[in-house]
Amino acid sequence: MARMSVPSFFAAASAFALLAACSGGAENGAEDSAADTPAEIEQRQDNFKAIGDSFKAIREQLETDAPDFAVITPAAADINERLQRLPDLFPDGTSVEAGYDTEALATIWEDPEGFAEAIENGVAASADMMAAAATGDPEAVGGQVGNLGLNGCKACHEKYRVDDE
Amino acid sequence: MTSDQVEPSLVQEPIAKTHSVRIWDWPVRLTHWSFALLLPAMWVTADSSQWGWHMRLGHVLLALIIFRILWGLIGTDTARFSSFVKGPGALLKYLRGGYPHKQHKGHTPLGALAVLALLGLTLAQVSMGLFAGDPFDGATGPLNSLVGVGTADFLTDTHEWFYWVVFGMVGLHITAVGLYGAFQAQNLIGPMVGGTGEKALSVADNSPAPWSRALGALAVSAGLAFWVYLGVPRPI
């Protein structure tokens, strides 16, 4: 009885292998077209990653008993400087809908004013964070973490980045 | 297939008599093939940033791993860890060859290691995912807030490459099944599908799988996974 069903499971296994090959092929395809991919996509991803790292460095310090402002102050400045680069990192049509390996939604270019405002909000929040860091008061920085995280990062992600849910 | 019609004098070699025995119970087979579907699904949903589905399926996977571990304690003979996890002595003996596969049903000493590695690595990967993410940056696992930012970041980064280890082990497992089929003419897939395989007459059926026990274990594991999904709230 068991032997009867074996060929069908070899077929299933082959289908699985084919699927794996297909997804591998798709990845290769993306690499092939890497030459046509605007450099800004990778630049903005690296930039966001660095912003995230600096933001986490600040929050990590705030979790300690004695937050180190030698870490917090330059990290806050780094976030502010990197957020100001964003307007140049979203060339027209570099959306996930256009087939690029990105989480940037086409909404960015359909609503350029809203996107510009979202960036400005982030830049402003990060400037407030720098000001808080300059006071040397961990609680002031902590308040700005929530402000920057929710009104800067999250507010923009919810509108202009691929849905999380 | 039977040699009943063959004159005994014409038989060149003694034909080892076999019969069909039950090897794998239905919970083992169901969890096995669920893993085979869910692991690629976890990869695909992560690759396409479908975090909602990635996390929902991750909790289904968590429930199934917990179920398989429970079933390894209270399940049928071939499902129990105590029946197939052997010491290094048995493993070395197995690796030297001559293991009478027809005389045994269930995992070999080497196959037992594969079971532990597959379950353990997948559980580790799922567990890291529960803590992964950043509350200001998209989806987070339900236990993210229980650890510090640095720990969550480390677990997130590790979760993002550790799937290679999991799929490496899956690849090794599939390769081994293929090699046993090719070089030892052992059909390992059939029994994992249908539950039965050809074994020597001395080999008895696996013990029956009691529905009540299986459903009880399933309820406990689904409940645990759902509790984790809710962020392990205190009962009160």
C-alpha cells in the first residue's frame, strides 16, 4: 500500500525542488538586472539601517543605569544628518510596485508633498532629540525617543512602506 | 512478489520474508509533512515581507514543534525520544555498517540525531523570531518587549541568517533520504506518507496512537503557542 503512494510523493518532491529552483531563478534574475537598479535603493536601505542602528544605540544606553552621552550625542546627530539625505534617495519610480527589491510604496511618488512632510517631521524630531541630548538629561532623551520613533519613523513607515500586517 | 510458485531448488538465495507493519503514527506523519510545507512558507513570507503571515505561520510552526516534543514523550513507540535517541556507542556501531534495517522499524541512531537537529534548530529559529523586530520599525515578535533593545537587535540579526542553518539541515535530511533510496534501496518516503513499510516478520506493528492523547497534546501545544502569540500575559 505504501509503495503505491511513493511515485506521487516523488512527484511532490520534484515539484518542491522545482519551486526551489524557480525561487533561485528569480533571485538570479534580480541579480542580473542589478545593473539597471538605481544605486539609490541600496543607498537608502543602508542609510535607514544606519539610522536604526544609531537609534538603537541611544535606546540601549537609556536602558542602562548610567546612559553614556558619548554614545547618545553623536548617534542623535547621525540620525539627524542621515534623515536629511532622504529627499535625494527616492528617485522616481523606484517602488516595490515597479518591481524593485524594496519596501518603498508607489504612494511616495503619488503623494510627494505628504512624503516630503513626513521626512521633515522626522528631521524636526531628530533635531529635538539632539537638543535633548545636549541637556545631558536621560529622561529628556527618553521622551524624544518616543517622539522620533512614533512621529518620525513609524508615522512614515505606516504610509509609505510595505504593510507589516 | 511472492515466491510461492517458485520451486525451492530454483531459489538461489534465501528470500527474507517480510510483511507490512505500521511504522509511523498519524501525528508523526502529519507534523512531518506540515513542517515540510511550513518551512518553505516561512522563507517565502519573509522574502516577500509578508510579516503578518510570517508571524501567524510562525506560531502554527511553534505549536507543531511543541506538539512533536510532547508526542516524543507520550506518543507511540516509534515517536518517543526514549525509543530512538541512542548513545554514542550505538551510533558508532551503526556508522560501521551492517545495521539490519529490515529488523528494525523507526529511526536509526543517525536518523535520531537528524530528528533532534531538525526540531532543535527550527525551535531555536522560531524562538528568536518571537523576540525579533523593533517597535518603531515595523512588525515585532510578541516577546520583543520582554528583552532589551540590544538583545532584540542581536536576536533579529541572528534570526535573519540562521535560516541558512535550518535549511542546511533540511537539505542534509533530504539528501540522506535520497541516498538511502539510491544506494540501499530503502524507501523511507513511503512509510512517512502511508505509515507502513516492509519489515522482517519478527518486527511488530507500532503501538496504536490514542486519539484522546494526541488531541490533548495538540490542545496543550496550540494553547501554549496562542499564549505566546498574546505576549505571554499573566493569567490574572
